[in-house]
Amino acid sequence: MNWIFLLILLLNSLDLSKSSLDTQGEIQELKSRLSKLEKMVEELEPTFVERYGLIKRCTVPPVENGFAQCDNTKDIKPKTKCRVVCNAGYIATPGFDETRCMEGGHWSIDMKCEIPLVVISGGEISDSIGDSTVEVIDFEGVQGCNVDIPDMPSQRRFHNLLYHPAEAGILACNGLNTTGSATCDVWKMRGHGQSWTKHSQPNRGSSLDEAKHRVYSSSSYKSMVYVDPNPHKSYGRYAAESLTISNNPVIYG
């Protein structure tokens, strides 16, 4: 009786193995069919584009630690632009802040957000003595993120230090300095080895403002009423506030 019982167990195990093999075979067959179907769809798409003028759209690009703000989110055709909006505590990576939908339904670049470095510049060493050094602090300790910014061309204290997105540069403006007037110097981020250069003089206004001032100050136009938008050209500015509006830095107060 014992050997009959063992034989029944053996036969049952063989049947189970066969059933398992059948199941595995069916799964492999389904995988094979699915692969063929995916390949067929991939081959059909170029045919639709060529024969029927199908325009491949883009989908809204994903952004880690932020989101994409596109010109049109319902029908993203080629040439549509998207800009990155980063979450609080992050900034757009320079050069990866805007992308364009390309022919074929893909994006020109992958937009990125990153945790910003903290830059500290200038300050007061002692009474009436400023500082020109610049220090970069990386709170994340990201490997390979070592940035050395050269000293500013002049000592500054109570000044403004701000990022200029349109120029991908850092502006050091105003403050109590050796020149006695309001000035801005810029350091371009894309050229880490380069020095600071002169950027602008906030209290003098634009080159167009300067040209108007010279014209209306001449004897030929003195009888005309002209209100100079920058009346304090030789004045300095310190302890002011700064912010960025539509990628343009603004200094006030």
C-alpha cells in the first residue's frame, strides 16, 4: 500500500510540473505577442506622419523639484516653449531653465532645478573698512560642486548681491565703497575663471537716458521742459533692497 501511495504522489507532482510549464509557456507567448504589437505600433507611427501629415505632439515635460510652465498645455505642437518653475528652496539650473518642443515629439533639453549655493561677499572688517572677498557655501556637499569666485574689484559693505538670470551672472551693486557712487559689477557664471567686470551705474540710468540728458541739457533745448528720471547721478546708494521681476533685477530704497 505504501508504494501505491508514493506512486500517486509522484504522478501528482509530475502533473503540477507540467501545469507549471504550460503556464510559463503561455506567459512567454503573451510576451512575444506584446513585443510584436509594440513593434507594429512603432512602425505605423512614421507611416501616419509621412502619408497623412500626422504631427507628433509633446507631452508636458516632468521636472524634478519643480514643474513646467508651457505656452500651451492642451495642444503642445513643435516650437512650443516651456519654462521651469522650481519649488521653494530650489532654483533653475542655468542653461536648463527653458525647453522647446521639437519635430518628432521630444524636447530640446531636460529642464532642471537645483539647490542653490549661498554666496557671501564683502562686509565690514572694522570701522569704515570694507571687504572685497567672496565666499561660496554648499549646504548639500554635492561632489564636484566646487566653485571659486574671485574677489570683487572694490571693497563693498551694505551692498546688494543678486543673481541676474538673463545674463547668468552675479551682480554686486551699490553699498559704501571707495568710488562714492552707485555702481554694479558682474561675474558671469559660465566662465568660472574670469574676473568681475563693470556692468552699470544704477543712478545714471540707461544709455538712452544719458543721451536724452545730454541733448536736453544743451543750450538748444534748455527752454524745453524735461524731467530727468535719474536726477541723482553722482549719488551713492547703500542698505537698499533688491528683488528679481521677470528675470530683471530691481533695486529699491
